[in-house]
Amino acid sequence: MLAILLVTFPFFALVFCGYIAARRALLPASAIPGLNTFVLYFALPCMLYRFGSSTPIAQLLDGTLVAVYLLCGLLMVGLTIAVTRRGRIGWNDAAFGALVASFPNTGFMGVPLLVALLGAQAAGPAIVTIVVDLVVTSSLCIALSRLDSADVHGAEVAAAKALRGVALNPMPWAIVLGALASSLEFTLPAPLQQTLGLLADAASPVALFTIGAVLARSQMSSQARTPLADYLSVALIKLVVHPALLLMLGLGAMALGLPLDRFALTVVVLVAALPSASNVALLAERFGADNGRIARIILLSTVLAFFSFSAAVALMT
């Protein structure tokens, strides 16, 4: 366990550094969007392309893994909405609560952390989960968030906007280009490869620092007090129920004789054990949900994950 904590500590410590920098105004709030832009449009796509291009194409096209992870995501969305949609929590807040419970912080935190723990071969299954969460889970929850208006067309329009957002997001395209390079055994010219490598190496530390800054900004900008019961249950669903459910579905698929690699299952279960994705707070703000509640779920899941994720690694490896 100590060996695991020695690996995970620097990742969570960088998140804490970003949080403190924003809370103490050492990092101006106006600088946070610039950090987000650098990570999202430059560093992280380069990291994903590098991992995708060096991963065997069969790992990126694992149909059983996609099916198991997708089914788990859909069940998580349904379960979280069923548990939380009551009283003052309508479809909008319940849908984004479901998204924050089912969308791990795989891109900013998970890929570099899992590679550090399990080796470069962990990148392939983790990348598969990013595509599912960006394309399906996010679009579904955004569509559900529009049901408060009792307008089916509103949900359809929201889903279409979400898919357009995916099309403009560089991460899926970086994964696709990396997979294409892997299948064609294509290698960039040396100067471009070195440039890509420099940006990819910057992705992990800057992304983790940015997570902390975004969490601090979201917390400081929230004016309303959120009852503990409104966000503690969702954080626990994310950190406990999500990985446990995925493990059960994966073992069930293997028992049925479906071709699911045990190592790949270990990786995606640990992906599910990650804290909630920080970008959900930005989506909640854009669609008028209770951003304070979402920020508290993300913050609490990130703090608790230092212990729960390390425990999950110890159990799965």
C-alpha cells in the first residue's frame, strides 16, 4: 500500500498545489482559462496521440470492453438520477449529478496516473473509456438535463449541441489520429515527434495543477450553500459504486465467455475509481445547473480518491 501511495501522492499533490494557488490568488482567476486552453488544445491531445499511436490497434477496438464500460455508464446514469432526483433537484441538476458520478477524470488525471502505476500498456483501455464518456455519456446527460422544460425537442437539440461539442473537442480526434497512425505503423518526422513529445510531457503536471485551480475557482464563485446530503451521496456513488459495478459487469462478461482481457478490466475498473471529471463543472455552468453542488462533488471525490483510489489499486493489482 505504501508503494502505491508513493506513486499516487505526487499526482494529488499537484492538484492541491493548483487549488492553493487559486485560493491564495497566487494564480489569477483570469489565468485559469489559459491553462485550460493549453491542456485541452495542445498538451493533452499530444499525449493521447502519442499513447494511441504506440498502442496496438486491437486494444483500441476492443468491442467487449466498450460494451461493458458503456453498459456500466448507462446504469450509473440511471441509478444516480433515481437516487438524487427528488424535491428541489430537478432533471437539470439530477442529470449533471449523474454525469459527474459516471464521468471519471481520465484525460487530465487517469491516463498518466495509470501509466505510472501499471505501465504504458494501460493507456489503451483508458483511452477507450475517454471516447465512450465524451461521445455517449456526456451527450446523454446533457439531453436529459433539458427534460425540465418538458420539451422533447429541447432534449434533442441539447444532444445535437453536445455532439457538436464532441466534434470540436480535440481529444477524440487525437485518439482517432493516434489509432490511425498505429494501424498504418506511421511515425512522424523526428522534429515533429520531438515537439509532440515536449507538449505531451507537459500534459500531466499542467493538467493536474489546472484541476486544482478549476476546483478552487468553482468553489469560490458559488454563492449558495449546498446541503451535505446533496453531494456526499453522489461522491460516494462515484468512488465506490462505479468501480464495484464495473468489476461485477466485467467478471460477468468473462464468465459468459466474452473476450475480455483481465488486465484491460483492471485498468477500466481503476478508471472508474478515479474522482469526477473537473470539466463537468464547466458544462453545468453553461447549462444553468447548480454549479456549486457539482463543484463540491468533484472536490470531495478528488480529496477522498487519494485514499479510495489507492485502496482500489491495492485490491485490483
